[in-house]
Amino acid sequence: MTRLAHRIDMLDEGVERARQIVPDLPVAEVTLARLLLMVGGGLQEELERKLKPHKLGDSDFRTLIALFSHPDGSSTPSELCQFAAQGPTNMTRITNALVKRGLITRGHSEADRRQVVIRITADGRRFVRKLLPPMFPRAHAYFAGFSEADKRHLGRLLRKLAANLDHLDADAQR
């Protein structure tokens, strides 16, 4: 049995014991939330193992991918903070590290000299093009046994869950 499968079995047993103590425990919701966290953690660990030889962390990778995928290869620090789910201080650390490696540049906007613009370099684009393809087989393997319809359905359900979380977050901020 794999490490994750064993932890899921332990989760099921623990939730059942908790339900016996607290009969109105929302078993399905608690189990699904924990499963998502466990599987998400497993995917995160997998990604970090792939990035480590390249001396990248997940936030560095997300920042680089955000710039790579942007039509003109540039963004502002605040947009990158949102995309990478990082605060300004950590984004400064991330961009400093990527600038030092020559993967991105930091400069001022031509339209507004007060605004900082971060741009992926040609070396950064080459690096991403080299980095991504070896990750594809594992990405396919994650979803082995899933039909295309399964993947679309899972995507819809996860987006629905994300919208619910956004609504809860908005309610909490009121």
C-alpha cells in the first residue's frame, strides 16, 4: 500500500471514530476536505521534487510560469503576488532570485516610471521550455484511468468548490 493510500485509510478510520463521538459530524464534507488536502499535498511534494534539481521552489515556478504565459512576458509585482499567492516581501525575494539567475528582469514601465514591471528573459523562456516537457509524463500519470469526461467533471467540481470558498471568504471579510 502506498504512503498516501495508507494515510487515506487512517483518515477514514479516524472520521468514523469521530462520527461515533459526534453523531452529527458532516462525514462526507470532512472526508472530502481532508482528501483534497492530502492529495493536494501529495501533488505539491511531487512538484517540489521535480523543481528541486533546478533550484526552484513552487512560488518561484508559479512566478516564472505567470510571466512565461503572459502574452508580452511581463507583469507587475502586485499581479504576480496574486497569481503566486505570495505577499510583497516574499515576491521581492522570489524576483530577486530569478533576476540573479538571469531568468527575469525588473524595470520601470515606459508608460508610468513609478510602476515596476517584471519581464521574463529569453533565457527564462528557454529554461521553461526545457523544464516543462519532462513533467508531462507524470502529469498524465496522475490521471491514469480518468476519462476526458472525468477530468472535465473534476475540473468543474473543483471550480465550484473554489467559488464556494471565495463566497465564504467574502462573507468573513464583511
